Amino acid sequence: MVKIKKASNYNQALEDLLVESPDLEDRISNQESLFKKNLKDTRLNSHDLTKKMIGKWAFSITDDIRIVYKWTNKNTVRFLDIGPHNKV
């Protein structure tokens, strides 16, 4: 099981997102649970990022909302940001 740590700016971005779209809370929680259990689950659409984001990864909450993360060690990731594709 993957261990998740959250950056402070991730927490702020999540709070802002939930103010705008409170209905996403359950979806985010469900996707996070899937990620913890099996980060290769195809429902996550997890992928490595390119260009300025090399070394970081993302997975989908909805078609447009993503969580950006990076590996901090073999079993731990740090969530860096959450939001629409054009923002993160």
C-alpha cells in the first residue's frame, strides 16, 4: 500500500476546489482510496508528466481534475497539487 503525504499548497488547492465544487469530495476520496490500494488501477489514468513537470506524475479524479504527485521514496508519494488540467 502506498503512503500519501500532502504538501501545504495541495491542501489549499483542495480546499479552494471543494469551495467551488463540493460535489467532488466523494469522488476525490474514492480515487485516493483506489490509488492507495493499486496505483496502476486503470480507472486512475495515472501517467508520468513531461516538459516542465518531468519527475512528477498525475492521476485523474474526473476528465479534467487531476492530482499531481511525486515519489519521495519507494513506498511514499507527496501530493503536490489538485485542479483542472490547464491549472496543474
